[in-house]
Amino acid sequence: MMNHPNTKGNPRNISVYLLIISYFVGEFIFPKYPTIYILKLLGILCLIISVFIFFSSFNLFKSYSENPLPNSQSKRLIKTGIYAYARNPIYISFILFHLSMFLVFENVMYFISSIGLSVWIHNYIVVKEEKYLKEKFGDEFIRYCDCVKRWLFF
């Protein structure tokens, strides 16, 4: 059995790099696509929600003395707080933040980066983390997966 997930990269760093690249490419290469005012307000609300989700998830990791990095060893499952509703709330917050940036700043690159980020996180982080957790925690993790959705709705 592995003592940590065999993941590739750090999602937080990848997310930040994508935000920076999306800004420059979207501002100086691609045209802006104006959105209606209500979508900008929705984007601001989603930005606030994404930050709240990130910090509440991160604080739960710290309260359980766990390391939130995906390639770190886990001592126990976190099944309380926001983790009772979604198995990957930190990753949801990253993707929601990118989508929100698209709505607020009308930069299509933020939308494209959110799609790329979600595909990368799912295939190279979540699948490998879940394989590791299934090996480490067995039936407890399987019961948790049966009760809690991976991405909030599916």
C-alpha cells in the first residue's frame, strides 16, 4: 500500500498560474465578451462563496492536524463540516473562483482555464487521491463515498 497519493502537481499553484496566464492572454489577445449586469453580480457572489468554501475547508484540515496538499499522507478522513456535502470542496472553490472571474471580468480565458483546471484536477488529483484513500481506509471511505458526492451534485 502507498503511504501517500501519487498525484501530479499542486492544485493551488496550478490555479494561480492559470489565473495569471488567463489574465494576460485574455486582456491582450482575446476580445472581451460583455455580459449582463446580473451575471457580474452573480460572479461577485460566487467569488465570495469560493473564498468562503476554500477557507472553511482549509480550516477543517488544520483543525484535524492534516496537511491539505494532495500528495501528503492522511491519518484520518474528514467527514464533518463542508466535507459532509462534498468530498472535494477545496477543488470546487478553485474552479468556482475561475468561473467567477470570467463572469466579473468578461475574460473568456478564465472560463477556458476553469474547464482545463477541472479536467486536470479530476484526472490527476481526485482519482489518485480516492484510490489512495480507498486503499488506506477501506470500507469507511466507501461508505463516505456512498453518502457524499464527489463534486457537490454528482
